[in-house]
Amino acid sequence: DAKTTQPNSMESNEEEPVHLPCNHSTISGTDYIHWYRQLPSQGPEYVIHGLTSNVNNRMASLAIAEDRKSSTLILHRATLRDAAVYYCIGARSGMRFGAGTRLTVKP
Amino acid sequence: DTGVSQNPRHKITKRGQNVTFRCDPISEHNRLYWYRQTLGQGPEFLTYFQNEAQLEKSRLLSDRFSAERPKGSFSTLEIQRTEQGDSAMYLCASSLGSGVAFFGQGTRLTVV
């Protein structure tokens, strides 16, 4: 799996957009980019994934750089319930998590 | 509930005892993963199965840890001769191929 680098923490105000970056410069051409988040005292939950094209779902958008060496998870309007640790993974076989980004949402 | 189920949810054991955890994946999922997570850290990969075959095992995993998935359905993770450093949350996840992984709620192990 590709090594990923994310900021340790980020802050956002409620109802503002949040852009969570991830660098995955060693990603191979067939590795999907997955994002998961983990709320306090829960197991990780899937957010979104993509290969080359930008992706949208009801939770978030994923913007993938043209060279695929980085991606950005976009939460369009952060809510207090979005406060969590967000993990970016370049997944092929055994998915390996890094330390993730702890997102704090301020009211 | 048709999600990933882990049992027990909590386990307290004395140092030196053996413990076994069970994971029931989503029924049609052929991949099953085990992770360990300590406070403030991301989930640490332990091993994964495709059907009944254990395809990868972390080099960090000591010989005291063993996992099985005998019929390609549920899986067990056994820790022998537990140590205090084994205290952690043990997470199981399943997926269909390399698709989206769904996680269970975890088993919290406390070794006293």
C-alpha cells in the first residue's frame, strides 16, 4: 500500500467547507484512494474512494490530483458531527492506516 | 443487523492467559481484516484473509498472535500468554475484494 502523509490536526467552523489534504506520492496506478473517518469510541467508517476522477457522494467530495500523488477530501458544510479523525489510504491489498487528521469543528 | 459483528465487546484478562476474539463479517464479503488500535493512534494492520487464505501478516505481529478463518466466513484472533502491552481495541473489517471496508465496533482488551 502507498505511504500517505496527512496533517495531524485541522480546525473548522461549523457550516464552513473543510479541505483535508493527503499526500500519497508512492501510490501505484492501480491503488484506489480511500478515505475513512473514525468518530470517538467507534470503528472507522467509509467516507469516499476514487481512482483517477473526482468523486462525489452524499457525505463528501474527493478531488484527486492529475498525477495522483495527492488528494483532498472536501466536506462542503462541516457540522459538529463531522468532528473525527480522517484517514486517507492508498489501498490495494491489506489496508494500512496512518495517524490521520483530527478534525475539530467549532460552533 | 447485517454489519460486521465482533464478540466479545469487552474482555478483561490476567497477564499470561490466552484470549480469543471472534469476527463475523458481512456475509458476501470475501476479505477480512484484523487491526489493533491503541489510544491516540490509527488502526495498526495485523493480518488479512481472502476467503480462508491468510494472505498477509504484519511483521510486527509476534508469534503469540494467530488468526484463522477456517471456512472463509467468520474469523478468530487468538492471543496467547497475554501481556499488558496487548491491551488495545481489536478491530475487524470486511470487504468485497479491494472495495469499501466495513468495520465492526471492536473488542476492547484489558490485560491486568
